[in-house]
Amino acid sequence: MPIIPSELPPEAIDAVRRALSATGRFPRRRGDALSLSSPHPIFTVALERLAAGDRVDDAAELVGWRALLEENEQVVAAVELPAAEPGRAGAVVNRGAFVESTVAALSTAERDERVASVRVELRLLRVNALYLLALWLHSPDAATDLFVALAPAPAPLRAGITYESAQFQGELSEMARSVLSAYQAAERPEDLGS
């Protein structure tokens, strides 16, 4: 079965149009078509919850929406809509390495036989304190979700590898405990970043 993208509401589309217009990087050109593909919600999980071993599915909070921007059927950027209600806080357009990594991770996921056998919803997991972005293939029908870390992935995770929930969450918990320990031991934790 295919990966099921989400639907962006009309107000999100309006915010994307305003953001694209404001950047000046995507002027309307005759014959060139801009479109959005693979819309998906963005979730985050607090470091403390990961360190405690909470399941991503239970601890994740919706923080925004994202879609890929295509020009003539080629992905050229990603558009993020911060906030749980898409479009309320505007939109941000980016063209960085995570965009290319998203396309590569989607390709990896589409070739995975586990994805072919169940219906999965496309999501993005962001854990800022671990410098992690990962595609989250959530299956309401299967016993396990799948995750594909985007490049550059924090060690010991590897970008482009499809992980089952138990292994991925085990690695995240270990990483979170290590980072949390460093914050707690630091004389000036604010110097470590967020």
C-alpha cells in the first residue's frame, strides 16, 4: 500500500502562497508549475519523555505541518507551517540538506517491503535536543511504526535506514538519557544549547 500523505486545509495553502511570494525565489513563470506534495504533520517529543522510555506514539506532540514544494515535478524546497493549526503562524520555505534527505528517505521507505504491506501515514519527528529529524511512518493497523532518520543523523542512528519502533525508540532513549545527563551535570546548561 502507498504512504498516505495528509491533507492541508485551505488556510494552510494561503499561508504557503504568501510565504512563496515573500521569498521572491519562486516567481510565477510561464510554463513552470509549482505544487505541493507529500504533506505531513510535524511532531516533537520532549527529551525527558524519551529519556524516561516513553513511546514516541504516546509522547509526541503535534507542532506543525510540512509539505514538499515541487517545480515541474522536481522537489525544490520544503514548506513548514508552524503551529498545530496550519496557516495561523504563516509558513517558512527552506531549501537545505534536509529537503534532499527527505526525498531520499521517502524513496527508501517506498521500497521497504514492510511499507508495501500496510497502510502508513507520513509524519515528521523532530527532536531538537538530539539534532534529529526522521520520517515517521505511522501505521494505525500494524503493531509497529517505522522510522527513517534524515541526514545528517546523530550517531548511533544512520540516515536512510528504516528502523522498527522498538529499535529506534531504544536508541532515542539512550541518546536522550546521555544528553539529559550532560545537561544535569553542566555548570551552565544554557551554554549547551537547546
